Amino acid sequence: MKLTRQQVLLGCLVVMGVVRVGDYVLSSLIQGPMQELQGETRDLNDAIEKRQKLLAETRRMGQKIESWEQRSLPADPETTRSLYRNWLLETVRAAKLRNATVDSGSPANRRGLYRSMPFNIRARGKLSQITTALYNFEKSGQLHQMTSLRIIPIGSSGQFEMAASVETVLLPGNGRKTLSRRPSTVLVSDSRRDYDVIADENIFGIGVDPRDPMHHTILSAVTYRNGQPTAWITELMDDEVHKLASGEEFDTTALAGRIVSVSEESAVIESGGEKFEIEIGESFGEALGIEIPRDAGDPLDGAPGV
């Protein structure tokens, strides 16, 4: 049977209509819902991923808070003031720094979340001793940080004045009566010797006298002035004499302190909260039992009349 042109055209129109209807059905009833479902699935996966990240971050913060609580100083300010001040003094004196003083400020409330308490340290000594003190400070895992540090050379004596400011954190609810002994993880090296380069390098670019002022500062004489005994403290390295009566303060390269009392052959000196007796002809180092370094030179070298 031969189809007419009209029949062929009609058949083509029918086929096109069926294709269009099928495309509509596929896109609206099948592909549309599938795409919508895929979009919802992506949103759900994104939400799950965000929640997992939030949960992981919450866990990390929980671990940090737990660590902070273990490292925190006691919540009671007076307990912290007493314990931490003593710890700082012990740390400085263990490094054989001299004229060590530590004072504290008032605790500050930080938005009701925690309190902080400032401390100030002053001491005097060699750069190697300062390095040791700083190493021991950073080795401690307590919740503290050094906010400022100033090191000033004392002429060419090889001695330095150190002044540092420290801020401590007191978390609430911490009823501990002792300081944390947890070690720190901030040091690049755990070996103290790795930091000797700091003292070995002449970072201040000055000539340094190898003699120790502690062994070249002596009680050279005791005289009487208006009936009162007067101690003569002589700095042999600078040929400078300090004539002091009981109660008077002095500041030498070796030590700064106060004369507590003077007798015919000796004097009692207070420095950095500690007292010691020194006899005529004796150096500060001898009075304190400090070993004379090999390169310190003769303690009486340069003494007047010797």
C-alpha cells in the first residue's frame, strides 16, 4: 500500500509528539525527582561533614581545656602569688644569677573567663647564666608566658642586668595547692647545651673582661666614723671603694644590696633576700662559697696596696 504525503507527515508528527511526551515524562517524573534527591543527598552529606568537623573541633577544644586546667596556676590568687614567686626565685638562683628580686601585681579578671597575675623579675649575672634561667623557665609547662625581656650589659664586666615580665593564668575551679610540674613542649631542643651558642656569640658586640666581679669585689677594711664602724667594699676591677655604715645600700657590678651590720673584722650583707657574712680581705665569691673560674684571674690582682 502506497502512503500518501499527508500520511507520512502525519506519522512524523505523531512520532515527534510521542518523543516530546516521553521527554516530558522522563524529565518531570524521573530525572527531576532524581536530581532533587541527589541535591538533598549532597546537602545532607555537607551537613554531616560540618557536624563531624564541629565534633572533632569540640573534642580538640575539650582536650585543650583539660590541658589548660592541668597547667593552670592555683585559682586562689594568694596561693599563686606565694608559690609562683618562690618558684621564680628558685629558678633564677639555680642558674646562679645574683640580686634576684621578684614582685607581683594584682590579679586581673579577663571577661569573667579566667584571671591573670603579672610578675616582674630582676637579676644580674653572666649571659650563660641568664640563658640557663630562660631555658628552665621555658621548660616548665605551667600556664605562663614571658611578655617582655630586657638584657643590658654592665660595661665590659661580662655581667648583665636582666629584667623580665611574666603573665600567669589562673583558671576558675582549680583548687590545687601546688604548681603544675608538667613539662613544656615549646622548646626546639630539650638539651640545655644546644643553647650555649647564645652565650658563646658576642651578640652585644662588646669587649668582655673574663674576670668574675664576685671574686674581685672584697671587704677591704673596717674603719670608724663618728664612733660607728664603716665597711669598705672595694671593686678591684674598677678601683672603686664604697664606704658604708649599717643600714646603707650599695650597688656594685658584682652585687647590689644593703649592709646589715658591721663589726671590727667582718660585715653582714643582705642581697636578693639572702644574708651572708664577709670578713676583711674576703671577696663576695669566697663569702658565698662560689668556685673561682679558671679564667677569673688572681682575685687580688689590682688591689690597692697589695
